[in-house]
Amino acid sequence: MAKAATKATKKAVAKPAAKSTAKTAAAAKASAKPAAKAAAKAAPKATAKAAPKMTAKAAPKTTAKAAPKTTAKAAPKAKPARKPTVKLSMLRPSVNNMTVRVFTRAAGLDHSETDAWGQTRSPEFLARNPAHLTPMIEDKGLPRGVLWESCAIMQYLANKHGLDKFYPKAPAKRAMVDSAMFYLVGTLYPYVARATYPALGFPQYAGEVGHSDAHPEKKSEAQKAALAAIAEPLEVFHSFFRDGKPFIGGSNPSIADIRLAATLEFLAVVDYELPGWAKDYMAAIEKKLGKAYAEPAGDVRAYIAHVKAQAGA
């Protein structure tokens, strides 16, 4: 009896529970399906139309026209380097050479420089220049291709390039410039050479006392006599050729002024006391021509300083 009752009880209890659980699950399924369908319908409509409108028109217009124009003109073709029209062979410690070096710079001429130190007696140099002199220029317009002598070089280049500022075309003015240069070469420079070459270590001209076997005392006397003689031609340049003007060429330095100022640079090696006007004159030329004068003059001054240092050592 007890067992039968128990079984009956278990069955009675189990069946209602099962039925209620089944009904609950069925209800859940019934409610889940409408919700899923509602969600499925709602989501596509919200995203399908929103995304295309935000991205379709944003990117293309900002980059389409930016790049090509910045690179099209970036790399122009390099122009080939011009070859110098005038080739100058020179010696840095020489004031004769300094003259042409100053002029080519001041005139803005396209040129190159070659230091000919130790080369002027070589077969190659002598084949072009049997006089073995510097400065020497090489230029296509010359009958023999080369030209030496500082004054002749400046005259030629000024004529060829129309440099009236340095070498006036007016016959009277040009004659004064020519006269000043010839007077310097024929009168002043020989005195300067006799006075300074022994101290500079330059070879003396043949026939000069300094070049001879004369007693050192005689050579010293000749050097002192040359120093004393410099004052007269200097005064001629001051009172006659300048004649109250800043320069021989007037308001601008001429080729004669460049030649004179360069020549006077050598006198520092013997501590020659230039008159006040000559110091002012040289300073005015250097100021007027700037680096065109200062750079070549620097080579001459450096050599003089070296020579004096060696003599004092």
C-alpha cells in the first residue's frame, strides 16, 4: 500500500511539472520569434542607408589635384659650367702679377689663374712664352695665343671688353693713363726693384750693381741710392698725374692707378716711409676696389711678412 501510494504521488507530481515546463519553453519560443523578426527588420534599415552617405563623397576631392603640380617643375636641367675665356699664369709674390690679378677681378672678367711658380723655364712654358715672363694670359683673340707684360695685358683686355671705366677712350684722357704707366715702368719701377729685390730675394737685373760681384758695401750703397731716388717720381705722380683728383683716372681708379698702387706694396719690405698722400691714395684704391684688390695684395703682403720674419730670425 505504501509503495503504491508513493508511485502514484510521484506520477501526479511529475506530470504537472513537466507540463508546466513545456508550456513555459513554448511560451519563450513564441515570444522570441517575434522579437528576432522585429530586430532583423529594424537593423538593416538603420545601417544600410546610413553608411553609404557618410563615406561615398568624402575622400576623392582632397587628393585628386594636389600631387602632380608640385613635382612637375622640381628638377630643371643643370647648365654646363662655362669655361673661363682668359687663362692667367701668375706668381703670387709679384706686384707685376698682382696688377693683372686685381684688374681681372675688378673688371669682373671670366678668367682662371694658374700659379706658375717654378714652371716658367719648363719646355712647355717656353714653347708658348720664350721670354719666360709672368703675368701671361692665354686668349683666343691673340695672334700668338699669349700675351705678357702687365700694362699690355690690361690695355688689351680693356680694349676688347670695352672697359672705358678703367681705360678711357677719349684720346687725351687715355694718353695721360698711358703716360703714367710708361713713366712708372721706365722710371719708378727700376728704383723700386733696386731698393727691394735684395730684401725680397729676387734676382737682380743683369748689369745692375746688385747682380754683380761688387763688394757688399757697394751693393748696399746702390740700394740706398735707389731708395732715395724714389721720392722724386712719387711726387710727379702726386702733383702731375693726379693733379688734385682722387685717382689718375679721375673719380675711379684706372689701370695706371692699379699699376702704381701695386708697385708701392713692395716698399714695405724695406720699411720705406711713404708720404701721407700715398698712404691715403693706396687705402682709397683698396676701399674702392674691395676684395678685388685686397685678395691679390694679401698674397704679396704675406710674402713680405714671411721674408721679414726670416730676416729677423
